[in-house]
Amino acid sequence: MNKFPTYNKKLKDWVTKMAKLCQPDEIVWIDGTDAQRFALEKEAVAIGELIQLNSEKLPGCFLYRTAIDDVARTEQLTFICTKKKHDAGPTNNWMPPQAAYRKAKAIFKGAMAGRTMYVIPFSMGPVGSEFSKIGVELTDSLYVVLNMLIMTRVGNPVLRYLEKKDDFTKCLHSKADLDINKRLILHFPEDNTIWSVGSCYGGNVLLGKKCLSLRIASFIARREHWLAEHILIMGIEDPNGHIEYIAAAFPSACGKTNLAMLIPPEGLKRKGYRIWTLGDDIAWMRVDSDGALWAINPESGFFGVAPGTNSHTNLNMVETIKKNAIYTNVLLKPDKTVWWEGADGEVPANGIDWQGRPWKPGMKDRNGKPILGAQPNSRFAAPIVNCPSASFRLEQHHGVPISAIVFGGRRAHLVPLVYETFNWQHGVFAGATMASERTAASVGELGVVRRDPMAMLPFCGYNMAYYFKHWLDMGKRMPKAPKIFHVNWFRTDEKGKFLWPGFKENLRVLEWILDRCNNKVGAFKTPIGYVPYPGDIDMTGLVLPAGALEKLLEVKPDGWIEELKGIKKFFTQFKKDLPFELWEEYENLQKRLKSNG
């Protein structure tokens, strides 16, 4: 009798080899059934890995706590392992493959002794779609298994597909002893392999997410002429039932999720808009036979940041996470519900904080800083199908057509609320020069502005100069390329107060973007791109202070001339690899600013 639930020799041989290295007590194949998931949840609760939450108020929901030093993506321990250092580029950490395998094997050796190895066959994208890619993750963490069941399409349908095609990404994970000094997140693009050890934080261990869907997929996408991007996908339906789709890239904690499932503001409800959510984080995009760009979300769940999520900022997400969700590093309330800073309702009088300690509001540490109930990068994972605005095209193998690509960042003074780039090449330049404040989703000092091209700096699986060239080449492959825009919801006044209310009001800006795509409104030409005439943004029902909209749309040449210094410094690190087209756009911008000044 075949002890494996598959006849795929490549898969069986690899699982056998990894089991010999990690030495688990047993191997369990994840079949994707509800019965198996319920059994694994019950086991995770029994061994203390998960805490079951209030079954009436939060049915099917659980709480998980990570180690104190394992709360975010550890970029300094994340490596691209290519034969040539040059192929990883100056923005990635690089390690030679042989050295990486050797170093990691020493940690993986026997790491699963006394534990179970779970085999998770998963599909990023609908099983069988030409967009989709198959992975198999081996892990000793029930937390990883249960999150992967939310975030990806898992189980027997994937194995059946692998009977016909044995091309899959080999993903190996072990929490080992959770020692940060023995933590590695390794990507081998040339081997289609990912190894992660010593962590149990989602971004480091849910290997279908950033690791496969961005770092490995971006490498494959360049070879196969498509795009794997850190981009949300949303549909905007007008009163006639016509839906147009927008893809938007923002660094973490800059409002991607809130935008992807916004609810139209009162002032625009008379127009009958409806938002359809396809994804809040990742898009895979291909040029179709019609010459346009089509996209899918390869994921099937959300892995969102909890703090700040409430009914005002994102009512749809609040509804989404009320059932079958896994919460990570949030506060546990006495009634077995959860809370985080910025959540709905009253601040609880007490609870158990994300580190498992008794907590009350107002507590301070030895340095006088407030002790938070939830970790600033605390998370929830929930199925997309829970979302009230979930698109009916989530499982559409063909994807959706993209009308506009929007880049954005968090800039207090420089970048206007919105501008349209002059053409595809200029749009790539706008994406390549994006900058934003550092967020809690990455380890490091908060608030520091860093350049984050296309929001892909931590996620590009190869030399970013080649990545820019790939974007430029993709434009040449598209007779009907989407228009490219840049937005900034975070401009402030002299007192540091936001000039734009953001959240659901952002639909007003998206409406202008689609009007530009459909040639319905004009625009004012500035050195950086086309900026709206204030009267072309529908402000019905929204009252801003006098002159605020004009300030939001203002382009200050002096500030942009200063910005050129940072752009030049960023571009220079790529040396002769940087596409000449980007230097051309740099020089053109410089000329326009000087002539304008």
C-alpha cells in the first residue's frame, strides 16, 4: 500500500529526504477537509499552542502568542541565495546557496524530533489556473498549518493537480527552538525552494505569502513575463453595474487593507457605488490576448494588522474577523474575546496582554512608557469569503482586467494627494522612487522614511535594477497598458495635522482616477505629473478647512529638487544595471522642475 497520498515521485522523494533531516516522530498530510482542521484545532488547544475564544461571540476563533522577539518580519535574517551575488542585487541580503543550505541544515537536523511533520500541499491562486503556482510546505507548527488553511487553497485537489504536473515550490519550515540567533529565512530562486527556521511569526513562516507569492514568484515572473506584486486589487462598480478594477501598491500599514474594502462615504452614496474586494496584499498580473493587464489575488485569506482596525477605519474587516479567525499577539479579555489599541468600544478594565501577563490600562514600564495590551504588529488571519465586500470573481481563473495602477506612500509634506504620470515609463519611475515611513511590520526604528520602490523593497527576489527593467519591458508588451497614478493620504499642515481624512473618503480620489482613465475630466500639468483641478474631485458631503484641498494638490518645485538628491543616491547603488530609462526620467524631471522654478 502506498503510504503517501500521492504518486508524485518528486514530491515523495523530497518529503522523505526532509524527514530524514528533521527526524519527526510522524508525518501527517493535510487534506484540506473540515474534519481534519477541527481535529487539529482541538489538538492545538489541548497542548496550549492556541487559546479557544468565546464560541458565541467569536465562533471558530483562536488566539496565538509568539515569542517576545518573534513579532515581525526579520529582514536582516532574510536572504536571497543565488549563485551570483550580483543577481540578488544591492537591496537584498545575499548568501551563497551552498553556504545557506549548510548553515540551515545544522539547525534543521533533528529539529522535529518529538514532533509531527505536517505536509501542506497548497495552491497560490485557483487550482489549475494559468496564473497559479503550487507549493508544498513542511512544518512542525500547528499554527502554521491552521493559518495556511486560511491563507491558501490546501489539500487533496492540489495533490491531484500535482499528479499531472510535478512543478512545485519546496517549502521547509521548523520553529526549532525559536532562538533568534538560529533564525533564518532563506530563498533559493534558482532551486524554487524556501527554508525558514527559528521563527513562528506569519511573514516568516507562512511560506505561501511573502516568501513564495513575492520573492520566489517575482523571480519566476520575470522569466515568464508576468508581474508578482505587493499590490491590492479592488473593483469599483458604478450604478449601471459596470465594474472597473484598480491595483494599488502601498508599504505595510499605509492603508492597503482599508482601501481594498472601503465603504463609500455618505456624500458619494447617491451615485450608487459598490466596492468589490479581491485582495489586500498581493497581485499576480499577466498580459492577456486582448493586450490588457489581468490580475488575480493568489491568496484566499487576509493576514491583517489589528491595531487601529475598528468600525470607523474598516467596518468590513471588523465583520470579516468575527468568525473562523486566528488572532496573534492581541489582548485577551476576561470574557474570552480580544482587544487591541484602536479597537471598537471601551478600553477593557483588565485582561491578559500579548505576552501572557496581567494588564490594566495606564500601566507603564520602568522607563515610564505605556505598556500596550496588544503588540503593535499584532495580527489576524481570516478567510476572504467572510468579507461582506468579497468579490464574486475570487475563484475566476482568468482574473480581472486592471484599469489603473496606483502607487502610494506616507509623506508628510512633499507628495500631493494624487497625480497621474505622463506615460508607462514615467509611471515606473514614480513607482521606483516611492518613499514611506518605516512601519511596525518590519523590525527597526519607527517613523524613519525609507525608499520602497513599488512597495517591493523587502520582497523582490532578485536584483531590483533588473526588476525595474522588467516593469519597463512589461509596458512594451501591453498595447492597452493601465494608466499609472501616485497617491498620498498622509499630507499634513504646519501643525502636523492630516489635511485629508482618508479611509472611505479615498473613494473620491479613486473616482477621479477612473475618470482620467475614461477621459472624462481634464488635469493640470505640473513638473511631476497631471494633478486634478480641485473642482473635479467630488467633495459632496465633505467639508475641509478653507484652502485645504488646494494645499493637498500643491506641487512645490523646491521640495522636489531636494527630493532628487535622495533619488539619485538610491539609483546610484545599482550602478550600470539601472535601466537608462530611469535616469532619463530623472533628468527630465530635473529639467521640468528647473524651468518651472
